[in-house]
Amino acid sequence: MHIKTIFGPLVLLLSFALGSCSESETEPGPEPEPEPEAEAGRWYSQTQVDTGTMVFADNCAQCHGDNAEGLVSDWRARLDDGSFPPPPLNGSAHAWHHPNSVLLQVINTGGAAFGGNMPAFENVLNEADKLAAIAYFQSYWNDEIYAQWQKMGGSN
Ligand code: HEC
């Protein structure tokens, strides 16, 4: 009887903790599409890069350059309005410091929150197209940059 009163709440607590744990593990959205074989050592497939080439040309290239090379000589120098110019995304700037979850967040929300000029793509592109755009500009990253990025969280 004494034991029961101690263990009752404990069991409840445990099953609650386990329950919420398995819930968060199964949460992340719809099943990922089965993708064709990934590029060697990369998280994305050539098909995603091909899709991303079109997505990027239509939505990103006017600011970030056709080959994600950027359009300004110094992406670190503020413009007259205090905002930063669009940086290169080809591995020569800063984008590789961010795991995919953060890159997606930038693409979704744009730069408005911090006085930046990047538009928000949350309701403009679907998830697959956003990931394809990321695959496209990451296809310019050499293996060294890619390995650094993986240490920063990579495709998480
Ligand atoms: C109108 C210009 C413009 C367009 C179009 C645009 N961006 Fe940007 N982007 C910017 C600017 C400017 C920044 C720098 C942050 C800021 O000020 O908003 C930026 C920052 C980023 C960053 C963060 C880079 C880093 O080093 O942290 C990523 C990633 C990015 N853009 C991806 C994209 C993708 C993908 C698209 C197309 C779907 C796109 N952008 C379209 C202007 C643009």
C-alpha cells in the first residue's frame, strides 16, 4: 500500500515522459518522398539539383546571381539603407555556417525581421522546391566546405 502510493505517480510520470518523447520523434510532417540515389557524399540527389536550377533561376538568381556567386564585390559592406547586399551562396560567403533548418528559415521568413531586403518565400515555394534551391546552391560547395557545414549541423 505504501509502495503503491509512491509508485503510482512515478509510473504516471514515466509514461508521460515516454509518451511525449515518442510523439516528438514521429512528428516531422509528411513522409519524405523517396529520392533517387544521392550524389556521392551529399544529402541531395541530382534530380533535386536539376529542380533547384529552375527554382533558383526563377526566384533567387536576380539577387544571388545565376550561379549563386552573388552580384556585389563585398557582401559584408552595408548598403546605404543599412541593410546587407545578397551574399553569394556558392560556398564563398557565410551560408555554410547554417544547417538546412536555418537555411530554410531564412528562405521562409526573408530578411524583414532584421531590416534586410530578402523576400519571404514561405507561401511562394513548396517545401520540396525550397530544399531543391538549397541543393542547387550547395552543389557549388566543394567537399571541404561541405564537410565544414556538416560539422555546423549539416542537413539537420
Ligand atoms: C530581392 C533579393 C533577394 C531574393 C529574390 C532572394 N534573396 Fe536571399 N538574400 C537576400 C539578401 C539581401 C540577403 C541577406 C540577408 C538580408 O538582408 O535579408 C539574403 C540572404 C539569404 C540567405 C542567407 C545567407 C547567409 O549567408 O546566411 C540565404 C540562404 C538565401 N538568401 C537564399 C535565398 C534563396 C534560396 C532565394 C530564392 C528562393 C533567395 N534567397 C532570394 C536577397 C534576396
